[in-house]
Amino acid sequence: MKMEGKAKQLERRSVGQAMWRGTLCKCPHCGQGKMFRAYLKVADNCSVCGEQLNLHRADDFPPYIAITIVGHILILVMMHMEMVWHVNPLTYLYTMVPLAVIMPLAMLPSIKGSIVGLQWANHMYGFGTGQID
């Protein structure tokens, strides 16, 4: 009963808009301030609107998503190359291993930003309440 009253008091936030802003590595609230102060270090507060951003709990979810996406892409490419050209196995070593390292690293900030935006939009872990739940 107590949670129902609390949930009614929270403002409605657009999940899609917050995730898109996060994907662009921007503040999910205003869409203008930078979400990260370093490669994957989320800023404590937005420099434009002052929204607190350090309440997130993204943890291992962004790398899991990145590895899953890259794994599917690389397996499809390898299967296609093998069926069409019958390439030398060393070709996979020289092309797929670097791609398997570079692609997830390139995706991680956008994926983490999207996850933080999702958590912000859904008031998870204290976003919008001023306290950690």
C-alpha cells in the first residue's frame, strides 16, 4: 500500500527518449549534458541540468549485451565467409580477433548510456527520489 502511493507521486518519464539520449552518451533528463566524465565513468551530476547520474547499477549488463551483439555478428560473418570463399583459417585469426576486441569496446559507452537512461526513466536505484532504494 505504501509503495502504491510512492509510485503515484513519481513523474512519468519517457523510457525510449531516456534510452536514446543515453545511447548518445547524453544526460537522460535534458539530453544536453555529457553522461560520462571518462570512457565508462558516469558523471556524478549533469553539467547542464544538475541531474544526479551516479545512482546507476549497470554493472555487467552492458558488456554482456556488447559481447552478445558482437558474437552474433562475427559468427554470421565467419559462416558467410566459409560458405562463399572457403578462406584460410589464419584469415579469421587476423581479422576476427581484432574485431572481437575493438567492436565491444566501441559499443560499450552507448550501451551503458542506454542502460543508465533506462534505469533513470524507471526511477530505479533512487533516480528521482533523492535516495538509494
